[in-house]
Amino acid sequence: MKRPTLPALPSTARTTSRVVALTSLLAVTALSTTGCNGLIGGSAAGDDEGPIVLGMAVPMSGSSADTGPHMKNGAQLAVDEINAKGGVLGRKLRLQVEDDACDPKTAVAAANKLVAADAAVSVGGYCSGATLPTLPIFGKRNIPMVIPAANSNQLVGQHLKHVFLINGTGSQQAAAAVAWLGKDGAKKVAVMDDNTSYSKDIADLTWAKLGTAGAPAKAAQEAVNPGESDYSPNVTSVLKSAPDYIYWTGYYQEGGLLIRQFRQAGYKGKFLIGDGSVDPKLVDIAGAEHGEGVFATMTQTPQTTPGAERWIAAYKKKFGTDPGPYSTQSYDAVRVAAEAVEKAGSTDGDKVTAALEDIDGFRMFSGPLKFTPEHTLNNGGFVILTVKDGAFVLQDSLK
């Protein structure tokens, strides 16, 4: 691609992921794929004439099904813009989306479908737990992965050459959380997670920072079982530690229930949530009166990104709805993939991977891109949002 420009976009611009027992899923046979530059498209290995396929595995069903369509739409918008400018290397892009349901087994099946469709680059990944078992599938076929949302440190902890994250990592989110807790005057913090890769990663990293010089004191660390409806035992356990701040690092479904049940139990302190809970559904589940004033660690959403008005308008015109979390990151994942294919002059996996490593200054919503040696962002870009009148708005840029 010839570096398509954002429609008068800003330079600013999340993740999440669900993990369960993954070990038994890592030995999965993958089919062949080739590289590509933009969204999804289909081209057989070695075929330099057909469309370039970009594969995207995201949740279109399950508890995180509200997020998948936003990611799909953001990616499709980028594909359409690139194709309108002539495509990449003289070829059109084609986005192919498969449902991973934020479930490891379903994600393995989705990844194999994308390999069979000859995806050149993978531009999906929302739940880290579902994304983790797909790494060896795409890696076996030498398919680069530009992951827009999933951000567990486990994704890059294996030091796989084909894996790149364009969302801030768990370490960066934990640092942002502790910075905000200190800035907001927290005295004693409880940290809660859902025991999945993404959630536990952030919770453990945050817990390790609490109680150190300049950081608030530790209250309690508690894990819940996702998918339940009654968390009263967990609520009672945490309240015994008398926190004045609770940081929930899991997803919005459980997060909304916890907020409501804590308030019903008499908790008067503040809530901070991780990026996996930044969704209007959190407020719906918690109840408007309980959701108001909740804080969140998050990379910026379209609505909190300065100067994104024209992009939002283009999205609404095309899809008839407001863009949601991770739509901008998915848009950028396609653009970054397209840039790498263009610079590589090929969809060959090794060449595209090398081109990704060489990117320096490519403009994304989150700012100029240059990957670290670990294939992560230098700056996670986390800010603090808050719920005001039922919507997440920018509270603090932490600068």
C-alpha cells in the first residue's frame, strides 16, 4: 500500500484477551498461507495475481460478541480505503473474518480456516486466551500476526518472530493503573481478576507494584470464576480488607455484576477497571447509578481521540452505527500490515516480518509506530477514562 492517509485523523488511539488451559491446544496442524498488506484477502501461496487475504479471528459470538463487529468494521474500512487507492502491489485486499468466540478451541478452528483461506497476514486477536493457541498455527505457516487488541505479556513472552502487538501490554497497563491510583489518592487497593491470561497478567503486575515506594497500600487480591451470576463470596472476602479502591482487570460482563454487587453490599469506595471492561454494556449490567464515575485504564477509543471526528463520521456513514472499542486499532492493524507488504514488495512471510520490524514512524491513531525488539509499542498509550452520563469519556492522559 502506498501509505494511505487517515481522513484528517489524530495521532492518538486497546486489548484484551481470555485465557484458559492452552497447553493441549498448541499442537495443532495449520494449513498454508501467504502474506499480505491490508485487510484480508485470498490468494493461494505463490499466487501474485489474486486478492491479498488478511485473516481476522475475533469474537462474533459468546460473552464478548459485542466487540467483534467493531473490530471487523474498523478493519473493513481500512481495506476499502486501500482498495480505492489501487490496493497493495497492484492487488486488491480481501478481509476474511472468522469467529473465535474468545474461546481457545474455537480460536484454533478459526485460525485453521484462515490458513486454509491462504491468509497472508493475520490482523485479528481480541482475547489473549483465545489468541495464544493460534500463535503456533500461524507461525508454522510463516504468517505474520499484527494483533490489534489482545495484549497479555504471554503473547510476546515466547519471543516469536512473527508476532507483533499494536496495543499496549499488560505491563504498560499495570503501570498506568498504579500511576492513576496514586494520583487519585487511593490509600488501600484491592485487585480482582478472572484468572484468565489477560486479566491475571495485569492483576499480578499491578499487585506487585502496590505497597512499593509512592504506591498505595495493598488490600486484597481476589480471583473470580468467569460466567457466574453471584459473586457475593468474593465481594464479602474483598470487603473484609477494607479497600477504598478496587481495580477489576477482567471483562465487562463480570465487571458489571461485581460493581453492582459491591454497591449493593454497601461498598462506598471507587472502582478502576481494565480495558477489557470498557464497553457500554458494563454500565448496563452494573446499572446507571452504579456505573457512573467508574474509572478505566484504556488506550483511547474513537470518541476520546482528539481529531477523530472525520474518521468517526466515515465509519458511521459506512456501517450505520458508532464505532466501538478496538475499531481504530483494527483499522490500524490492516494499514500496518498493508504497509509492510508494500515495503516488502511481496507477501512472503519472512519479507513481511522483516518489513514490520523496520517500520519507523508509520502514523497510527496511537502515534508514530516503531516496534521494540520485543515487537511491542514503546509507549502503551494508556489513558484514564471515566463513565459520565453512561458513556466513557477521557478523564486523564497521565502525562
